[in-house]
Amino acid sequence: MRHTKRRTSRATPAHEEDEMRTRCCFRKAGLARLPFLFFFFFFFFCFLSCFAFAFDQEENERGASANAFSMTTRTPKLELSSSHSSSSSQALGERRRTFLETNESLVVRARLENGHGYERKVYLKFLLGTTSNEEEKFEKMRDDGKYPDETANDGVYAVAVDVGKELGAKNGDVVLFRAEAWTESGDKKPLRSPKEDAKKDDREVTVVSQSQYSYYAVAIVSPSLKSDTNLPVLHVLRANEQDMTTDRGTTAKVFFDGKFYDEVKIRRRGSGRDEEKVGVELPPKDWPKHKFKFDFKGEQFVWNKGEPAVEEFNLNSQWQEPGEETYMRLNLANAIMDVAKVPAPTTFHVHVQVNGKYYGLFSFVEQIDETYLKRRKMWDEQNSLYKAVNWKYSNLRAPNASLSKCPWATPDWPRRWSERDGYCPQIWRKSYPAKSKTVDDLWDFTTNIARAKKYALGTSQQVYAEKVLFQILEVPSVINEMAAQTILLNNDRCAKNYYVFRNAKTKRWSRLPWDLEDALPADNRYGLVLCPKRDCSPKSTRYCVLTCEKFNSPLYCDSEHPQDIFYSEGIAQEAKSTYNELVNVILKTDRTRAMYFARLRTLMNDILGTNFIERYVARTLKTIRRDALRDSVKWKVGGIRSIDQGVLQLLSQSVKLRREQLFETYSDMIPKTVTEGEILESVNIKAFSDIDDTGIGLRSWIEIENNLPAAADISGFSIACGSNKMKVWTFAPGTVLDAKQSIYVVADESNFLDDITSNAKDNYYFFVQHGNDKFIERLEKCVKIEGRSDSLSEEKKVFFSIEPRTVDRALKTLSSSPLSIDSSNCTEPEAGPWEEWGECCRGNKCGVYCDEPDASRGRRRELNFDKFIDQLLREEEEEEEKLNETPKQQLCYPSLTANWQVDKKCGAKKCGERRVPYTCTTALQYAKKIASSSSSSSVLFGAGKSESGWDSSFSWGVKERNNIAIGIDGQEDGSGSTGSVKIQLYGEGAFALGKKITDGKVFLETFSRFNRLNVFVARERYPQPLPRLTLQIEFYFWRDGGVFSNNDASVIFSSNARFETATSDDGWQSGCYEKAFASFKNEFTRGDGGESLSDFLRNKKQLFESADTVTIKVAVRNASRKSPIVFYVGSVAFVA
């Protein structure tokens, strides 16, 4: 029994349902006139036992449900004609399945408890969430022991729904469903699962809108999806892919982790700056694989069930990395920030599907907003947050008060922008406080930075610079972020890609990192070669970030190490000022400079001095490699730009050189490690406020002094109290005490300053950390435990002690490295066969093959990365257990040459003369064959009797074309028609032939005789290699009034051309025509491995017959994106 009903637009409020349940119980019991106490207790009993109706989870099938409602989908049994198994849901790690394969039925089981009167009317309601159709369908659930129910009359109801048949659900759709139970008489409120108020507390429930009921959701996916990826899958549904990649964006539906979201705004994100001069090929907004922003218009997206829902998030495409593609630089950078205790966005990889098709490997990036700040206990409505968005002017330079027309104008701001042009570029983007429209606090901040800079540059005024910095900055936080950025060698950070944050309570500022995708770079975006020394000269404008001191210095972003190095006469492009004013003054002030270097040394030891990076990379590689290789095909990363090569370059070039630079090259600049023992011995409690029953409060403080002659990093160290070493305070990351300096942990800074600064000099200042309420609570607890009620004098300061930090296990150095770089004492990793050579290039000129002695090409092969990963992931305990065993031979650290070969002779040969191809046996026999049999071939161009109507004006990307009278048969047509053509194509250009057909039925009958496309091509001159060609067949279907509005209006089938290579004396290199071809059945496919051309012709007869005209286009296309090619085309034909 199946029903269809309009979806109710209003859900009954929960309090009305409760009221109905209460009245129901009273009517049954006839309790209207009972005494009050009896009335009360009976009411309570009745309320608890009146009914319970629950969906049972699969693992609790035999037990009673503790909830009023719970729901699960179950894998059907073998009686169903389906291919999924009971392990499917377990493999997804879900208590309730969130994916349903296209060939599966939706099986739902529900348990009804204490539901007398509801037994006969238990239904499943379901509909497609991915259409605008408001129709709900009903399916009655059964408890009779017949499939899918297992036991009759046990209160467990079941139903199996073929959602493909009932709803037309297909790959990429989402099905919404819920259960309802009704009484026969309809006198009681229906029971529902999910409950109507589930939207308030159930994170597994989908709420379509505030005025409609809640549902569970399940995505319909291809059966291969589970084997395709190890990652969480983000489904983008009913999206306009073209509009997604614009600033305007589009609205779509999203499904993730069992939750369905309607009306989600999706747009591209990324800089639109012309970055040709700054070391990248394209600005991010023009990347083929875009970065995206998702806006849910309210805090509702659940990315982790243990975290607050968010309003926005970002997808990073990992497309144009500063080196070969690793797909993990951003994720690795954020992981390093995390272990360094720098607040950075949460990042993780996701597999993205758009409209049911694979779209790519992306990284989820948390948005820095209110939810982000609350998660890190940084939120207050009065706190300020600004994003630096300009490549030059948001480097924290002070504003220019005389230019008031623009909200943020700096001293070097061109006046004509605002006074003549009325142009005010966006410099800062203010997020909070949301109600405030002014930038007064940021104005004051940057003005104070300029004041500190003035003091810092005068050696006799350094103390005044220190005073300003300690008053306006959360110094530990700023120092810590600077040091972590130096570890990362993140180039794109001086003037933008960060936020500034002001704590309203302390009135101090700090920085938050953003967009760390350029971390741990190579010298070149593509390729493996390091820059020569000449490219590091002061006048060089190459961005050799890894090897040049101007970029890799620990002083990067100060005034002598700006981010940009190009030079221009125009002030708008002047680059010398693209340093960071805050970083500059920190490094120009002696005390903060010493603090920065001490913190940098700690992070060097923790991160670069351990195997943390290698182990993180190995774990990530094991998880994403399959997705990354597929992504490189989808987005044409191709060639050597695969994840394997990228990871090898990252570890054996970028990380290796960064270690050498910081530990060796700059060892005179970076101080030696101050050991834990030295800190515990010489960093002591110097003084503290009175601590007794009345003295603990807002005026409590403790002073810690560094008696060492060098700066000491006490990040993570703690102050312990009493004999049981109770921690009362842990020092913030980046807390560094310069030599002979102190820090004060205070309960309240204003009270502390009132008490201690009455006799202080004007230039005196204090380094403080705010303990606030927790500090007071711990002091009180410690005093209570110790039984100290007397005042503690200076002589009793042993009451407090300094305790060492706890090191994250991930940062502990292994007893021995699992990898070796000594090739004489290790085993080489296993490798597969070599792939084909890439293009022969010299500089930016590719596709060369002669008269270019400096050109080169490369090829790669697969390494056994499973063995490589296993070695990297050996646990420390295993290392310790094997210390007494005979050491085994280590695995060699794969070098960049382990799976990469370079051919430097690909362009070294002398070019032969240009000449027209001659006719050889193969071409002559083919020409005779197609000329003699019109039924077995259809010649579109060239020798033989060509069909009329095929027009070569459909070609595109043609640099030069010359028609040749002589064809592949060696004969010249007396009529003067073209026998062959010499053509030069740009990258991805094509020689194309088109024809318009008015009778699709006749064309289809004729075309069905053929099964492949043949093309004869020849070289221009020796020693030209075989070209990389793509063969394409396109159909355009038209009817009166315009093109068809469905997906089949324009259809493209493509295949890589295969060559029927002849002998060296009678083939391509001899100057003869060579046959390239592709099969309709096995090789011409629609999209990425989709429908074959043969299947399309067989299944779409009606499309051909219903069209008024069909335009067919056949193209011979240059498969290279960059390299032009020159060759001859002698024949294009369909053959049987």
C-alpha cells in the first residue's frame, strides 16, 4: 500500500504533543476529580508509561531502546537483489548508515513500545531532498515476520523501499526519511522519528527548514565509492558547476556525514592580483581547480560531531603548490602550528563529489570567525578581529590622518587614488566587534608600532620600544607565531594572509595565521631543479624562496627582507615596503629579538630535530594517495607532478635544506639550546604577594626571574605549589625570559600595577601574564591543602617551584632514525617500470626536438611507498624493544633521483630539412582501400572520395596552416582540391572538421557501420617525435527555438590517439604518413571514463531522430597544454 501526500509545512510544537499525551492518559484513567496528591502521582506514572516508540539501532536490535525514538538503515539480507554486504555500514564507521549504493534498497526498522492503538498504522515517509518536489511518499511498515521484518508481533516494524524505482533516486541524490505512527481513530498525536524537537539536540538529524519536520538522510552513491577513497566524502548536489567558480557563486545542496543541507551558497575564493611577477603562473581566482567558500547562512554545518556547528568553511584545492604537488603542504603547516601551540584553523582532507561525479581532493579549512574563537576560548563581544587583505598596505604600517576620504590610508598612499579617482582599495576586513564600524583600535595599534619602531632604531631608547611593545602586544603569542612561520619558511605572510586580534580585557594584540599553503617550498613551482647562485643576487627578481638568503633568513619580513622583490617606477607596484612593520620592530628591539630566537631554537628542536614531519607526511600519504593520483588525472596535473614525486621533493629537498639552514647556516644567529636542567636550576621564584586566608584575590601575583646569561624559553613550564606540586599556572607558548629579566603572573593587572609601580620610573614596565579566576582558585586550593593560614614571607618562597614542560609524544626524538641516507648501508626502495618521457623543454619553450642542445625532458616511475610508509610509522616503543637486537639494514631515504630520470639530449640533434611527406607502402595501401570501398569507410578529409559538406573552419588554436595539393597516395588532384594540410597548432589547439546533418535517423543508420576513427599524420622534419594527439568527436543537437535544454544538447567523446608504428625505414621518422586511430567501443568515452561512443549511439536513437539538426565535429587535437606542434594531416576517415 503506497500513498503520496503534500508535505505539511508546519510541525506541531513539542509542548502541544505533550499536552495531548497528558490528556490521553487522564481520559483513560478517569482521574478528573481525584484528590490533588493522588492526581499528581498518578499523572507522573502515566506520563512515564503512556507510550514509547523507537527506531532500533542495528547493534541494539534485541534490547529495548532507551530513547523515545532512534533510527537506523540496515543492510538487506540475501533475499534482496542487491550487491552490498553487512560489512558496508561497519566499513563506514557509522551506527546509522549514511550512504546507500545505487543498486540497494533503503531498509528501515522501527520499534514501537507501549504504543497501544498505534500498531496498525506505522509508516515510513520519504522523499528526494535534491529536488524542489514537495511530494512525500508513504510506505506501510510491517511486523508480521515477512521480509524485511524478522519476528512477528515483537514491536519491531520494518520496510524495504526501492528508492530508485519509487523516487527515481540515482547517484548523487539524497533521500530524506522519517517514521510516523497513527492511531486508528486519530484521537492521539502521531508519533514521529526523528522527534519534532530533534533539531535542537540531535546532530544526526537533518532539518530541511525551520517550518518543516526533521528527517534522517542517506546519500545515493556509486557502488565503487567506498573502494575509491579512505576520506570523508563531501557531496555537492544540484550545483551549477560553472557558477561555482565565479565570485557571484551559486546555491546548491550539501550532504556530509549523514547530514543534508539546503540552500548553501558556494563561490570561489582567492586573490585576483596579477601575480605573474611574483613567482606563480596564475592568480588563485584563475586556477582551473578553484578554492571555494561554503556559506550556510547560520551556524549549522557539523564538520565534527564533537565540535560546534559552523556557519562557513573553506575548501583549499592544493592546486598550485610551491613545488611538485604534495596535496598536503597546507595540512602539514597547520599540523606544525598545532604542535607549536599557535592557534590555526583546523584542516583535513575531503573527497568531493559534485552532482554525483568525482570532483577532486580538497582540504577543509576552518573559517576564522566567532565559532573559531569560542573553540579556543578567545571569544568576547568586545574583542577585535581584522583580516589583512592587501598585498602591500596591510603590513601594519601607520595610517595617514591627512587622507580622511579613505578608511585606511597610509603615508605612501597615492593621493590621486582618493582625491582624483575616488578609489579606496580594501586594506583591512573587520570582523568584530560586529556592531562597531570604526577602526580606531587598529589605528592606535599601528600608530604605537610606528612609535616603538622609532625608539628601537635609536640604541639609547631601546627600553622605550620595549615598554611600548609589552603594553600593546601579547608578546609570547606574537613571538610564538613568528618562530613557527620561520620553521615553515612560509613566503606569503609579510603583508597579508594573517589576522590581528585584540583581547579587550588585556588590551593587547596578537596575530593569527591564515592560508599557509606556501609552506616548506621548493625554488620552482614546477620541476626539481634548485636555483643557481646568480639568481640569489640582490638585483635578481627570481623567487628562489628555498635557497636565497633574502627569503630563507630567520629575519624574513623585516625591512631588509621584504616579501616582494620586483621593481617598478610606479608607486602602486613598489615592492621594497612589503615587509611587516610588527615583525620588523620585534627584530629591531634587542629584548624581543632575543626572545624570538630562543623560541625559534625550541621549535627547531621539537619539529625539525625530530621525525615529526616525516611521520605526519607518511600517515597522510597513506590516507590520501589514491585520491591524489586520481585528482592529478582529473585536473591534468599529470607528468611528474604527482604526489609521490612531490612528497620526495618535500622531504629530501625542502625539509632537508630547511634543517641545514636553521641548524647550520644561521647557527651564529640562532643561540644554542638552553637545556631543561639549566632552566630548572636558574629560573626561580623571586617574589610573590602575601598569600593567606585574606590575601588571595585580585591583588595576588608571583614573580619569576631568569638568572641565566641567555634568554630561556619557559613555554609549557609551570609554577607548582606546595609539597604535592599542584600546578597553579602554566606559561603560555612563546613565553621567553631574556637574561636577568622577570615575568609576573598576576590575578589582575590593574591591581598589580597599582600596588607595585608607585615608585617606578617612567621607563619601567612589566612582563605579565593574566592568571584571572583560575589562578586565584588554584592558589586557594593549594593553601587549603597545605594548611597554610599564616603569611608566607620571602624566606618561605620554597612554597613555590618551577616544574618542566610535558613534551608532546609526537615531538620526542626516536632512539634511531628509521631512514638512512647512506646508500652503502641501506636497501633501495622497490620501484616499478618507467613511464613515457615528458615534453622536451628549454626554459618556457616546450615541444622542441632539434637544434636545442640545452633542452631536457624527464620521466618517472612508481616507488613502493607502502614499504616507505611502514618504515616511517614505526612506533618509538618498537624502536626501544629492538635496541638489544642485531640491527637490521635500514631503508634508504628515497632521493629525488630514485624515481626520476632526466634526458638532456632530447633537443641536441641537428634539424633536418623541412619537406613534404612521401608516400610509403602503408599509406598507399590504405588510400587504395578506402578509394575502392565506400561502404566500409567515410572519408572526411584527404585522399579518396571525400564526402561533401565537411568544413575545416571549425578548427581552433591554429597558428599557421598551409594546404598541400598532394595527398597520402602521392597523387595531385587535378581539380585543385586539397590533398593534405600542414598545420601548426598552439597548446590544445585542433584541426577540426564539422558538418550539419538534417536527417539524424539516416545519419545514425550510416554511422552505425563504423567502429573507429583513422587519422594519417606525418612529421615536418627529422628527428621530430610522434606527437601527443587527442581525437575528439562532438555532437550538437538542435531543434526549432534553440538548443536542447538537457545534458545531451552538447556531447563530447575523446580518446588518446594510438599509433600503428611502422618500421624505422617505412614509418614516421622516415617521413612517411603514420596512422593514428581510436575505437568507438573501447576508447572514445564521454568525460572521465564515462559512457562509450558505441553505447551512446545505441541508447540515444530517439535523441538523433527528434533533433531538427545535428552538428558533428571531428577534431585532431594537440594534447599538450603549452607546447605548439607542427605536422601534416593526410586523411581523416571513419572506418568499419
